[in-house]
Amino acid sequence: MRIRDICSIWRGLDPSYPSNVAIVLASLAGWAMGGSSLGLGIFLAWALARELDPDHPPSALLAAALAVLGGYSSGLFLLLLGMRLVNRSPGTPARLLDSILVLALAWARPQSAWLAAAAFWLDATLERPLRRHFVFGAMAVYWMARGSDLAGGPSPQLTWGLILCLSFLSLCLEQDGPRSRGDADDAPLIGARVLAAQLLAVLCALLTTWWWQAAGIYSWWSLWSAVFSVVGWRAGSWIWRWLASRAKLSP
């Protein structure tokens, strides 16, 4: 029995892809040099960038490199699973075990339970909905109430983060739709679902900065490094194409 037979939001690491081997080695090296927080932070930055920008894998490796500059939060794993729940990049809808796993993570981390609630309700309303997630979303809201004593406010970090997130969203809205396909079914990813998962990540980045300001950016740095890498890679690719076109036009 394969893991995917019981857990559909699992995405394997095919060793035939050099990038997969590279991220495993980088994560192990980070774990050895800086402990589990660094190793997990590197891996999650790479994994989150894959969900944020499925059509441009190199941006994920850039995110992994930047992840060494920050910390780690267990909420990142909940965000990753929530994004996969919504965009269905693994290629199949969530199984019951997946739903229970995400709900359990929301129970373990009430301050991030809103992520589970949002992911459940998005999955229950978007194309090819999974209706049971209305119920799971309601249960996540109950756990969210336990961690509702959050406070925050504007900060310089939030201002710069908002600019970065708006840049990211402008790039997402500019493209026609995802070209990537699901792992299991090889069917094209649904554009509305990919965009919804991207919006979930952006909302998470901004809210954690609003609540915890500089400490939030540091703890959730894997997410910020993924967003920055996507923007940087897309912008760099555009500049490279523009320079190449200018070089062709010059006599």
C-alpha cells in the first residue's frame, strides 16, 4: 500500500528529479548545522514555493536558500497542507484521513486554526467541491475561538510585506492560468483553486505580521522567503527576456 492510497495530500519526492535530491540534502544539512528548526524551515520554504508557483520550480530552490535567514513555526505545516487541500496539486481530492489530519493540526495550534477553517470552506465551495468540509470548517472555527486572543497593529514590517504581497498577486493575476498538472491524475490544475491557495498564503503572511510584527516575520520566514522568491524569479525572468529582446534589436 502506498502513502497516497490513504493520504491524498501527500506529495512524494521522486529521486529522478535533481531538485528533489537537492532539497533533501539541503534540509539534512540545515538540520545538522542548525537543528530541526532550520532543516524544516528550508524544506517548508521549498514546498510552499512549489504550491505558490507550480509552473516555475526554480523559484522553490531560491526560497530554500533564503530560508536560512529566518526561523520556523509549526503553523507553516498547517498552511502547506491547507494549500494542497485547496489547489489539489497532489491530483486528487482530500481523503477522510487528510481532513482529520488538518483538523488535528488546527486543534494542536488554535492560533492558526483559522487556516484550516479557510482551507476547508474554500475546498467545499470551489469547483468540484468536497461538501463534508463545511462541517470540518465549522469544527476548526471552534478551535479557532480558543486562540482568538490575538492582538496586533500596523508596523513598518506590515507595510513592506503588503507591498511584496501585492506584487506577488499582480504576477499571479497576470498569467492566463496554471500549466502544471496534478501528481496523481495528470489533469491540469484548476486556475481558481490555485489562485485561492495563493490568496490563502498571502492572507496568512499579512495576518501573522499584523499580529506578531517582526517576530511573526521571523517565525514565518519560510513563507516570506517563498513569496519573495516567486516575485524575484518572475521579475528576473521578465528582465532577462527584455534584455534579450533589446539585444536582438540592436545593430
